[in-house]
Amino acid sequence: MPDSNHNSKFIIQKSNWLPPGQTATDRFRVTGERGPTEAGLDEANWRLVVDGLVDKPFELTLDEIYALSTYELMTDIHCVTGWSYKGIRFTGFPLAHLLNQAEPKQAAGYVWFGAYSARNHDTSLPIEIARLETWLVTHADGEPLAVEHGYPVRTLTPARYLYKSLKWVHHISLLAEDRPGFWERTSLYHHNADPWPGDQRYETGTMKPKAIARLREANSFDRYRDKVIISIDLSGWAPKCLDMHGLQFKNCNLRGARLAGVDLSGANLTNSDLRDADLSGADLREADLEGANFAGADLTNTDFRGANL
């Protein structure tokens, strides 16, 4: 473990610290996967691989990572689901140390990060952002990272939404072309992920107006169950079919929607606007509702058992 007498301290915080659309929270919340693969917790055999378009690829053991972790970073973190946490102190070191050791080739334009993850979780950043902004960290507020937060080692890029930071990092590879990460592929999260200019949470809406009209009039939602529907306007909607289980409406406008008695069990409504919606008697068991806005909604007898709020 790194010694408690760290030799350098960095502060990355804005005076106006809360980005547009974010809400302050009083804790470091857990999002995404809760734990790595078994290999990710095998400290004796744990390795970080650094390769790709570099002149000097190498691997590091966990002890070598701890030996490098002699820096402190005080920063704020921002999750795409709408929460921000102010003033958390991480222990680790800048990624630039590893990039300098690897000596990237001129063709390297992106840094890809892979995790010890059952679903092969990954993310990527332009090399200039990764070099300037990304850290590898082992501790938070003086304590080893909790497993659900990335123990033993995670990346942290405070200038971007937290989905650009990777828990249980295992592999860093330099690439000529970008390789979109897990959340960009599965949920169409915005590749830039900048919380400040333009609130870059998602790419543009995923359906054209005629397709949205067909959705509004659908008598069955079976054809939509394997789709991720992003950033469309369904305000005031009264669906004809009440079986909406498992549907994914992320960052959608459902304000004033008439959803009484609807089966939304297992659905994903993250960051959606459900203000003034009628959800009385609706089934939201096991639904992912993180970041959803229910202000003014009728939640009489709504079933939230097992939901992620």
C-alpha cells in the first residue's frame, strides 16, 4: 500500500461546481456493475497491461501500482444519471506517468480502457484528454476503494461524466481509431461526456417523427423490447397497450403521460422526465429509475419494489 505521506497534492474543482441539470448528493453513489470478475480480486496475479501503439509495452503488478500511488487528487465527480458529489479526495497517480513510460507512437490518437468485468466493460478517451485529465486511483478519502467503486484500481477522469472512468481497470491500449465504450454502445451515451458545455449526456434522439408516431399508436411493444429509445418526446402519451415491461426509454420526455396501471416492470427510465405523469397503480418493480424526475406525478399504489431509484 502507498505510504500515507503523499508527496504531491492536486486540486481539480470549479468554484461554480455543479453542472447544468445535476443535483448534489451527500455520498459517492454506486452505479453500474457491483463487482469484477474473480481475477480482478486475485491480488497475487493481478496485472495491468499497457500496449497498443506504443514503443514500450509493459505490465504492472498491484504492488507496482501501489508504489506509484503517492499523489492526492481533490475533485468533484459527476454521474450522467444526474448526481454530483463535491470534494472527494483520491489517492493515485496521473495516467500520464504510464503513457510516458510506454512512449506512444505518433499514430496513437485514443486510449482504450478495459476492465476485469463479466460484461467486458470498457471506455475510451482521446489521447490528449487522457494524458491531461485521467488518473489511476486506489483510495478514496483515505480508505481503499470499495469493491463496488473499483477496488483495487480504477481510472478517474473528473472532467467527464463518470461513465468515462473505469472500475477494475485491467488493460490500457493506445489506438489509432476510437473504440466506443460499453455505455456508448448500449445506451448511446454521448462520446464527449462533458458535463458543462451543452450537457453532453446522450447522442441525439434515436427515432424520427414518423417512428415516434407509430410508437405512440402501437397496440403491442414487442418489437421495441430489444431497442434502446433515447431522448424522444412522449409528453402526454396515453399508450394503448399496458404491457410495457422491459422497455428502455432513456432521457425521454414523458411529462404528463397517462400511465395508470401500466406494467413497466424491469423497464429502464433513467434520466427521463415523468413530471405530472399519472403512474397510479403502475408496476415499476425492478425498473431502473436513476435520475428520473417524478415531481408532481401521481404515484398512488405504484409498485416500486426492487426498483433502482
